[in-house]
Amino acid sequence: MWIGLFSDIHANREALEASLEHAHSAGITRFIFLGDYVGYGADPAFAVDTVMREVEAGAVALLGNHDAAISTGTGGMNHIAAEAIDWTRPRLDRTQSEFLARLPLTFEDGNRLFVHASAHAPERWEYIISIESASRSFLATRAQATFCGHVHVPELFHLSPTGKLAGFQPVQAVEIPLLAQRRWIAVIGSVGQPRDYDPAACYGALDTERNILVYVRVPYDNETAARKVRDAGLPLLLSSRLIEGA
Amino acid sequence: MDRHELKGGQVIDGFRLIEPLESGGMATFWRVTRDGDDLPMLMKIPLLRPGEDPLTIVGYEVEQMILSRLSGPHVPRFVAAGDFERPYIAMEFIDGLSVKSFLDNTPLPAEAVATIGAKIAFAVHDIQCQHVTHLDLKPSNVILRGDNAVLIDFGLSRHDQLPDLVQEEADGPVGTGAYISPEQVLGDRGDPRSDLFALGVILYFLATGERPFGEPQRADNWRWRLWRDPVPPRERNPAVPPWLQEVILRCLEVDPEARYATAAQLAFDLQHPEQVPLTQRAARMRRDGVFTVAWRWLRIARNPPVRFRRAVATHLADAPIVLAAIDLEPGHEALSQALALAVRRVLATEPNARLACINVLKIARLALDKLEDAEGRNPHLGRLVGLKHWARAIPVAPERITYHVLESTDTASQLVDYARHNRVDHIVIGARASSRLRQYLGSVSAHVVAEAPCTVTVVRVADFETVTRNAGAQRA
């Protein structure tokens, strides 16, 4: 069965709608959301409502650091992220805020682990961006494959049975076999705020039977999304990076 | 799975073992059959025992991953693979002649070397077009079957769009001492031209009976080829013609930039020996002196070359073979100029492109055409002069351009065949102004567009007279 892995939607309605539509037309019916539904973008209520609806229909949703900051505060965030959270908080109703507050940090399914940032102390939101951070995550779990987001740049780390670890920049739309003899950390890119110099939304498609992962890119109306961020009075950087993808 | 446990008649996942074949160091091979399957098949069973080199395991994973994605006449068809409890790869059995079997009869004549070399080059080009660099090309990994070379053993190969598991596992360079390229010795597995170096070693071996860099077993000694040039083939075998030495030594250049840009371009030269531009490589009769070699060694020791990796697809896209079909009939000068402009535009963005300028001499179907015209001149020669004159306007280095006059009763089919035979990537052809007769018979360019195996650009001279007339008619 194909599962859609959506991470870092960040209140981007246009990107979320386009990605869901793309996934549905590709025959994906089950979803796992890897966190960060709000923050940065102009449509937080829409993003949370959509995820709530998917969860009611059977999807799994995990907690991201921006979601946690709605109730626990913006400590540890840079000022732009904090400003966006302060803008977001009054725009969520009580049901939406409580939904976010109750989300779990991790989800395990057989030998697969799903988490927003890292298997190593998930609540510390460590970025997996290097061999060192990847090895900390590998050591913290027995799962054969870990799927996470948080970084906004797609990367695939692999660990051989002899302890060799390397990273790989995945190419979109290519079926990558997650071979059984080694362990994997798939950093899924971001739906709502890509930062790998490609502004198209990114999500992961996982075939659980054949153990195959595909990084999918979906071009969407990022000009509208960027305009809404600007019109909302959010920091201008949050608008321009939707155009540049960086 | 121990090789001694296997017996004829045993069935593994529906495959019946028939007879053992020659075994390699890291795997055993069996002829197998499967009910309801006519394909002749073999099963490769890796020897995965405790304490075995981890690269054996990785090689099995890599071959399974890559072979299952390759298709076409230059690779064995993938059938099935087992899991790690019962590892195997079942694939098509290739009934042909291993290039290794030619080594007993070396040196081979130049024509035979070129024929075999072109077949291997086409096979390499085919897998590279599918994002794969072989990286362990050697005579025992090439089987000749009919008109095609089939490449086997993808255990050390690299797929451009998948994680490089060999690179991850290996602590040093991986390959075969006699054939490994200088950049692989330096740890770079990302250059498609590494396969051209190995192919150069094969050509050298076939043409001279010797390996250009011997057979060093220890990886430390693989580095010698970075500064020590091989004995020129003509010194080893005076029967090697200069053009073949040129081709071989170009493949064996230490810097991949100095080799052929693609395997298709190498195959092109092997198929057109008379068009190979000769440089100092062809004239070399002995190796460089001690001083030159010492200086090279010093330079490399101080500044090991660092290079930037590019995707195989990007590399191939930069180095197309472009065919310009040129009409030399009088009265079409404007079209011929427009064609030159179009070709210049195509080449402007492709620095490694090769241009083949073609003119087709149309001959009558039944009559035996005279080779000379009424004044005793060879019409081919006149056409060649015309082609070279036309190409003056194209700014391209002499080693990247060739001229060909072909004969045919059917111009379009001849162009299409030529494009197919030489793996042409892009045809640029002019379309003469339309007339009643042409609309009825169909034009050469329309036939080429319909049947070409590649991109075709059709060039026209803007006909404002007709445009104006038609616009006027509409207004009226």
C-alpha cells in the first residue's frame, strides 16, 4: 500500500491542497503527517482543519516544534519563527489548539519509526543534517527505517551492516528501494516551505509492501501563497522564500 | 548458502538447478529453468558467509538494485532476486562469446578491434543513457551476442539516481587493477568517462596483446597510471594504424576531460576510422622520458586533482551527436544558410557536441551509376568540398566535425538509418518550399521526422511572399 508522508505544511493552503490532490490522483489513500502544520504561512486554521479531517478518516498526525509552540511558547525559536507563532496563536480556535496540543511525538509501525525531527530525544527537535546527527538518531532507535521532516531539505541517510553511514540527495520521482540489509533515515522535504532551491512542494510516497520510497515534487500556486503571507503582515522573508524555495 | 550444498535438480523459489557454470570468486553460477518460462536463464548465487568481504554483500545488493532497472539488448534481462535468507539473482543466460576468449588470439587486426570496440561502446552508451556507469568493465564482463555486446556483473556499478552503496562501504578505490580509471583510483565514482578508460584498456589489449598498465594487484600500485603513460600501442605492435592508436590513447588520457565526451562519440570514431583527426597521440612512438614523468608525479603529489561531480544524464546531454543533413543542390542557398544558422544555435549550448555533416547522393534505382561525371570528376569529392564550404560558417573545433557523402535511392531512409546506426541525438534538416508535387509525394524532411529515432529540427526559409498573399486572400 502507498502511504503519503507530509511534513512541514506550515499553514500553506495552496501547497497543501495541491499536494493532497496530487497524492489522491496517484492513488494514495493513507497519510502520515510528520508535524509543523502551522507557523510561517497565512492559513493556519485551514491547515489544522485539513489535518484534523484526515486524522478522523484514519491518518496519523505527529507533533512538530511549531505546533508545540502554540501552547508551550516560543522559547528556543528565532525571532521570525516566534513572530509567526505569535501571529498564528489568536487565529486558531480552541478545538484547533487542543488538537495540536494532544499530538504524539512519534509513531511506530512494525520496523518503521515516524517522528518530526529525530529519533534521538524527539522533544529536543534536533535537525538531521549531518552524519553526526544522523548517527545519534540511528543509535536511539531499533527501527530499520525512520521517516522525519523538520529540515525542509530532502535527504536520505543509509547505514550499512558494517557501520558505514552516508547521505544521499534524492532525485524526484525515482523509486528508491529501502533495502532490508541496511538502515535508513528519510528526511522528507517540506510541503509548505521548501528550502532546497526548488519552490515546488515536496512529499514522500512510501510503498509499504515493496519497501520503496519516492520523493514527489508538486508545483503549486506559490505566488498566491507568498502574496497572502505579505498581506497578512508576516515577516517579508517568509513570503520571498516561497518564491525562491530557499 | 554454501556452494557445496547445491545439487543439480534442486529447486529454489521455483527455479530448477540444471548444471553449474564457471564460478567466480564471489559467486557461483547455475543454468536454471522455470516451468512455463522459455527464457534461457542462469542463477547467480553470492557466497555470503561470515567473515566474507562486506563488499560481496554490497555487490549483491547493488547488482540486484541496478540490473532490475536496466533494459535493452545490452544487458541480461532481470528475472527475480531472493532475499537475504536465500540470496540469488535469476537473469537471462547470454549465449555468446566472452571478449575474454579473444585474448588468446591477440593482437587482433585493427578492423576487428574497431568492430568489437564499437559494439562495447554502444553497450556502454546504452546503460549510461539509463543513468548507470558500469565501473568494472573488463573482457570477462562483456559477452558478444550477434550484433550486440552484452555487459554483465553490475556489482560495482553506480546508478546516478540511487544511493551509491559501494562508495559507502569501500574504504579505498574499488575495481580491477588492470582496468580501473585514474579518477576511480582517487576515489571518484561519479564520472561516466571512467568506463571509456576501461574500454581503452580493452582496446589496447586487443590491439597489442598486452595490458597497458600491467595487472597490479595491490591498490597502492594502481596510482602509477596517474603519472606513468603507457607504451604507445604502435611501439608494441607496428601493425596498429595511427588512427587506432589515436583512439586508444585518447581513451587512456588521465584527465577525463581529454577523453571522448561519450561512448557514442567513441563508437562514432571506431566506425569512421578515415575521419579520426590525428594528433600527437597518433605519432607517439615511445613513452615519455623520466623527467616528464617525475614532473607529473610531483605535480599530482602536491595537488591531487579535485573535480566536481555531475549527473550522468547532464553529462550525456552536453555531448550530443548532431547530424546536419545538407542540401547542396543549386537554387537552395537561402535554405542552406538558414540550416547553418540553426546548427550554430544548437551547438552554442552544447560545448561537447559532435557534428556530422551529411549529404546524400541520390542514385537511380536500377542503373549502375558511373563513379565519375562527364568530365571525369568524382561526384563524391565535389560534394565533400561543398560540405566543407558550408561548414565554414559553423564555429566548431576540427576534431568535433566530420563530413560524409552517402549514396542511396531513398534519401530519407538513408538519413534515418545513419542516425540509428550512429546513435545520433539530434537531426537538423532543411525543408524545401512546398509545391504540389512535394505535397503529393511527401518530402524528405517529413519522412525523417516521422521515422527518426531522435529529435529532429526542420529548418525553413521564412516565406513572407506566400504569407502576404494568403493574408491578402483572406481579407478579400
